[in-house]
Amino acid sequence: MSTPAPPPFRDPARPLDERIDDLLAQLTPDEKVAFLHQHQPPVARLGLEAFRTGTEALHGVAWHGPATVFPQAIGLATSWSPDLVRAVGAAVGDEVRVFHWKDPAGVGLNVWAPVVNPLRDPRWGRNEEGYAEDPWLIGVIATAYGHGLAGDDPTYLKTAPTLKHFLAYNNETDRCTTSSNLPPRVLHDYELPAFRAPIEAGAAVAVMPSYNLVNGRPAHLSPLINDVLRTWTTDEVLVVSDAYAPANLFGLQQYLPDGPTGYAAALKAGVDSFTQDGTDPTATVERLTTALDRGLITVADLDTAVRRALAIRFRLGEFDPPELDPYRALEPELVNCPTHRRLAQDAARQAIVLLKHDDHVLPLNASTRVAVVGPLAGTLSEDWYAGTLPYQVTALDGIKERLGQVEYCEGVDRITLRIAGSASYLIVGDDAVLRTSTDAGEFDLFDWGGDAWALRSVRNGRHLTATDDGELVADQPGPNGWEVKQTFRLVQSSNALLVQHLHSGRYLQVDSDGTVGLADHGTAFELEVVVDGAEKAAELAARADVTIVVAGNHPLVNGRETEDRQTLDLPPAQDRLIRQVHAANPRTVLVLSSSYPYAIGWAQQHLPAILWSAHGGQEYGRALADVLFGDHDPAGRLTQTWYHSAADLPGLLDYDIIATDATYLYYRGTPLYPFGHGLSYTSFAYGDLQLSTPSVPADGEVRVRFTITNTGDRPGTETAQLYTRQQRSRVKQPLRQLRGFRRVALEPGENVEVELTVAAADLGFWDVTRDRRCVETARHSIMVGRSSTDLRLTATLDVRGEQIPPRTLTRLAATSFDDYCAVTLTTASRDHGDAARSLEPQAWLAFDDIMLEATTYQARVANRGDRPATVELRVDDPLHGELLSTVQVSPTDELVAIAGELAPVTGVHTLYAVFSATDVVLESFTV
């Protein structure tokens, strides 16, 4: 008796499209709707297992127990080593597969990584999740990590990487309701390239939209998803919503009237999977079913989305015989295996940046008497997207392994809290509950910046937290969880202190019976310092040859998802610690471990050596020791500008990096540390710069050759960086832009020739006058050096491109402006198109190089104010230029076409559209 043939969708010999068609045809409409939720149910009659999207794998497998914890994403990028990053991605992908094998329902193979949002502003709460402020470098690193996650098999995916978060997402403050202003050049030259590179390379097969709005439209409804993003590849791209974002469309954002309308709009915009209500699909199924019944969507719309999900499932090998899948046989012992531990140490080591080095204070040697101080010296912390640390090698551990015993203290104050005007103190009882007593309870006080403090009981070594019912207990290892309940604000009130619980906003209050709880009005306390942590650290420092201060942030406090920073300053108590230790011992080395840049101007001016890395994972301490003791040259290089102060930055919510001179591309000041910065224990010389040709056409390329020589007496690793600058242009160009880099390891006296290639097409930019990329005829500076400001070699290259011609009013989109004042971008219609909206009276748009002549035109405008308004058309000056026409606009929410006529004028001019009032919207002028 012959075995029946498998259905076509289970036949791996058939083309993928044919297999998807077969399976799709067998699903009922109800089953298709069910497949649009994050948790896709099984279909027993077809032998389909359950499938889920969304396993967090940013720098290790997160939320599923102990797994190898690699450095934070920003730390991986700081290595400037795509090979290393790809190896880390491969290790994480292996561990995802093992966790999936153990728990198929709980751990899916669609991984939500990497994050490719450009790090435009270092105050962003999720700074540690990204890679760089340069979109090209992001693309290189994300492609490497994505390839590692996806695996090398030509047929099967190890995991299905998902890029986060599309688009223009860099603020946590009101993130679900703020709109990112994204003019066309910022969109096409800065935001989109970071997403495009990994998708074009096949290193990502899915994308997650962001919570925010972009130019007034929710990112989950962006026409860019279908119109642009999906044009970058011939493969299917799965688009998964961010968690609970679908309900925002008709909830927080009030963009659409109800759930069915919101879900239908998202589906049509290209969202294929709705991450809503956790594992409960009920509301999602109801909304989509209602949308289908109301004719808002069709079965064909369902098919389009389900096809994309099925394509990923097929590529993951789900419907094929197990023996064909190369990733099904991975051993469970791979999780935190010795190879992955060594890789974690190597990754942490390569992520360390030497920011400053004077007086040969480093590297240390085995006879150096070292004191180690600081609140981060003896602990490691997990961030929200880290895995559970299987073990910890702290900075103190790593140094102790080298030296044996070292003197150590945390450098934090030990305090008591006494009820003002009484003899009663707060104390932690044997049951860990906070109460009062005439005995003084002692607490270690941690300053994490942003006016956030943590209290650790000396009695039991646990941190004070508030339970859901308002009880105060000391039972936590430190700040943790999505809702951090272990931080407090110390509010000075007259001569006493109020202690405010940050998460609840309520205050510690002592009742008449001595019970301590939370209330709207708190009890006043007097804080008494029992041990001055900075003074104690200074005493240790004075006895040492070298003092290592390990400082930085807690990754779940003052800068994390849902919380932006207000300043770039170090926590005040940490700053005081560093200053007092340095006063006691000038040979003080600052080791910063943080999720983001700090403004450390005082340290840069006074300390002989400063190192920085992101939080480095389980092997951080050994990696740090490798660098401190000179076993490895510090090889990390910054992927973000470090500023002197937040005053050097534009507003956090202003995404127009061109207009605001933001990021290393446009910043005109002198940074504290520039993009690409990182020192070595040795020195390097650059020379012999040669271009393969002095001139290239727009479709040509130039090979750039130069030599690097290790001129010091130690082996070292250098990252040579190549930048370009267009010397003349119709538009504002970056001051410098990264085009390539090469890491080289050199012995003393050794030299190497480096060759990097620059394609002329990559020197182009988005031309707003014609809505396309353009390579101008222009001269470019070719610059090679150690960072974006330490440029050692320069040459010039002539590019034979095109001249952008003057434009006419045939159709002038309002968004194609060259300059603007008090204008933001908004929606032209609910589904498609952008327009310009005035933010105050006398706001204006400027359109350069307009060929003008007397003509009749139509302006598409709206007036969302309550009084009549005008749009004046002037030439060459928004206030005093000749008035050509005035468009009278009555109050109306919808865009309307209003005819007008230009006064006689000839020649090429700058045309200004000047708005008389707030909330006037202009979409276009058309002859």
C-alpha cells in the first residue's frame, strides 16, 4: 500500500509561491483573521502548529531565563567590527533556536532585533538599543547582526530578524502622541537608509512600525510601508505592530473613530500582524471581523497579509521534514556555552573606548597598588532587553583576578532617616518590612541621576520597593522590571525631607502606630549621613598608586524605554565622588559604564585617563581588565557625538537634523568627543593618500588608498575612517559624512596599505525639486583619519554629475521647500500625502530657484483656525519682498483648491509662502 503524497504546501521541491498559494487556499476566512494576531493559533485539520511573532534578541535572548548576555547594542556597534557583530548575532540565533526547541509556544523564531533608529539625540531613553548616529554605519552593523541571526543557509532562516522601529522614533516623552517632523531630505538621506541596507541585503525579513506619528500620521499607517519599504526587496516583508500600538490608532491618537476602522486602515497600510492584548486575540479578531463585515477590508486584503506571515514560516522550515532544516539539531548545551562566553568577553573587550589618556597611567601592571571605587564597580545590571545574566564578572572581579586583593568601596553615602522632631527612625525589620524604631536603621543611598535615588537596607542588603498595595519592603536586588518601583525622590521641605516614591508619585508616610506606607502627603524626615561615601573612597584612593572609579547609569533608571533624560550630566553624587577621589589621588582613572553619552567636561579636563563602554554583559569585568592591564589595545570607537552639555542640542522633538545642525553630520561646534573617537596605547601615522582617479562620472567609483604605520612601541588596533564633504551644492550639505572604514591590527613599526572604495552614486542626495536622488557636478573633499574631526589626509575628487535646473510652478509641493520658519509637516489626507502647517503668524516656507512668470495658479490650502487667514506669495524676502499674490483662506479643516494669479515678475527667484496665522495648511501650488 503506497503512502499518500503530502499536500503541495508540504512539498519542499515545489516553488515557495506555489506552496504558499496551496496553504492559503485551504484556510477559511476565520482562520485567516486569526492569523493576523501576534499569537497565531494552530489549525489541527491541516496539521499546523501555533506560531507567534516576537522574541526579544537585541543582545541576547531576553525574558526567558539565563542566556548569554552580550554587550548592549550600542556597545556592539562601538567595536566597528561587522565580523564580531555577525558572530554575536549567530550565537544569539543559535540560543533562540535552543529556547524554541524547549518551548515552541513561548519562544518564537521571529526575533525583534535589530534596532536601526539613528541615534539622533543622546537624551533618547532607548539610546542603548541603537547602533549609531550615522545611517550608513547603522546599515553595516545591522546587516551584520541580522545575517548572524538569520544564518547562512540559502534556503532556511535560523531566525526571522525584525527591524525596529519604523520610523523617526527617538523620543519616549509622549511617544504615542508626538509627531516627528520629517522633511523629505531628512527622510530620504537620514532615516530611510538605515532601514534599507539590511532589507536589501536580506539580513532582515520583517519590520516593526513605531509608536509615534510621522508628519501627523501614525507610523502604523504610513504609506511608506508599502510604497517604499517593500520595494527594497523581492522577498515578502512581514510587518508586525509594536505592542499595544493598534489600539492607539483610535485610542490615544484619536486618528480614527473606532477599532474596526483603525485595524482596517493598518491592514491596508501594510501591517500584517497585530501585537495587541498579549496572548488574547479576542479583540483583534472581533475588530478585523467587523471590518470585513462592514466592507472596510476584503478577503484579498487578508490574503495579502497572511501570505507574508506564511512566507516567513515556510522559510523557517516549519512545514518541511525536520532533516532538511539545518538548525533543528542545535544542542541545548549551546546556551551560555564556553564558546559563547569567550565571544561575550571578546565583544565586551572590543567595545571599550579609551576617551582620554595622559601621563602613561595605563596600562596597569601586576605590581600596581589599585583602589577600586564606585557604585558600578561591584555589580552588573540587566537592561530591559537583556537576557538574565547567568553569572557576573564585575569590574572588581576582573581586577581582583589580576591582582588578588584590592581595596574597594562603593563610594555611596550610608544614611539614616529620622522622623523630623522625634527619636524614631525608619528601619527594616526581620520580615524586610519598613517600619519605625528608636534604633537607627541604615541605608546605602544610590544616586542614579535625574533626581532618582535608590535605598538599600544595610540590614539585609536588599533595595527598598513599594508593593502594589502600598507596603514598603526591602526585598529587591535593585531597580528592576518594566515598572521600576525601587526609586525615590528626596524632596527638600524647609529643614526636613520628604521621600517621594517615583513610580506612584506618592510619599512615605508614618502613621500614628508606626506603620509606614504611601500617601498623597508625606512625613518629614531628617537625613543623617553615617558614612560619607566620597570621603571613604578618597581615603582608599590616597593609599593607592592608581584609583579606578567605576561610574555610570543604571540601565533601568533615568533614561530607558518610556523615559528620556533631561540633561547629559553625571548623577551629582557620582560627580562629587570622582572629584574627591581625584583630589586625594591625581592618578585616578574614570571607567564609565553607561547606556548613553555623558557631559564629563570636568573629568576630561582633570583626569589622566577615561574609558567608556556600554553595559558589557556577563564578561564585562574580564574584558575591562584585559584593557586596563594592556593585554588588548582599546579598540572601541564612538558611534555617537559626545557633547559638552544638553545646551548644544536642539529640542528633543525636533527631528530635522539639517535645519538644527544636529549630529556629527551638521554640528558646527566643538564636541567633547567626536563621532569616531577612540584612543590607543600606541600611536599611528597616516600617509601616501592616493585616489585611483581624480574625476568620476555619477555612476563611477574611486578607490582610495593610504598607509597606516604603528609608530609606537606596543601592538595596537586602529580604525581608519574615510569621510567626504561636497564643497559646493545647491543645498546644505553635511560637514563630513562617513563613507568607509577599516580596522587593522599592527605590531610596533608595522605598516599596512588600506584601500577603500567610494561609489559616486553614494555621494548623492535627495533633490526636493524633482523628488528623486541626484548626484551633482561638484568637487568633494576625501578625508581620512582617526575620527570625524581628527582627519590626517585629504584629497579632492571631481564628480561629473548634473546641475539641478530652476523649477517652475507647474506643481510645487509645499514639502519641497528649501528653508522654513515656524512650520511643521502634517497630513494632506488621512491616507496619503504630506502638507505644511504654520505654527505661528508670519511663519514661512522658502522655495529657491523658482522660474517665475505671470500666471494663474491653484493653491491647495486649509485653515484650521477660527478666523480668515492668508498665504502671501513674496519674492526674495518673507517680510519685505515684492508681493506677488495673496491667497484668502476661510476656516476649513479640509484642503480646498483656491485660484490665484501672480503679479508680473520674471527671472529666477526665491519664492516665499508667508502664513498670516497659526494652523494654516498648504499642500501645493499648481499652474
